[in-house]
Amino acid sequence: MSQKRHSVQSSDAVNQTKITSGKGKTMQLLIGPEKAPDFAMRKFTMVPGGGMPKHTNQVEHEQYVLKGTAGIGIQDDTYEVKEGDVVFIASGAPHWYRVHGKKYFEFISVGSNRRDKIEILNE
């Protein structure tokens, strides 16, 4: 007998966790290790004027912007991203987020389920 490996659910049914680093950020773990052994899917929401300080992660990120606009710094480059943009951030690359405008900024982030270490860097 094989174990059920698929699922469908509303993202509205997934709890939001407040992220303490940065300003006005929440995260939903939409698909985690209990459903997918290799990858996680997270939805991040940031309030207008919110953001995330410069930091590094040990795992890479693949991101898809759902809503809003933000400045994203990756290493020494700065980008303005908006709905429909895709972002790749390599493991170990310093990066940050700053929300622009009066709309919430939301994006999906897909990455490894490996244990990640986040290090906040001095600006």
C-alpha cells in the first residue's frame, strides 16, 4: 500500500507566523517537510513600509512576486520588483527587502527543506 503523496488546501487555512526580524512581516508554511521531503513553499507578506534587514541564508531561494512592489538588494545590486517578477537568491548571498507604496508586498518562496541558518548582517 502506498502512502498518499499529494494534497490540496486553501492557503487561507494555513496559519500565519509573525517574523520578528524586520518590520511588518508574516510567513505561511504552505508546504513543509511533512508533505514534501525535499522542498518547502512559503508565502511571505510584508506591510507597506515593512521589510527585512540585510541577511544571509545557507539555502538558495526561488521567489515569485504575487502582489505589491519592493526594493530588493542582492549582494551589491538593487532591484525594483513587482507582481509577476521572479527572483533567484543564491545560498550565502546577502540580501534585503523594503516595501514601497501603499500596498502589501506578497511573494512565494520555494527552497530546500534542509536546515537553514539565517544571519542578520550590519548595514
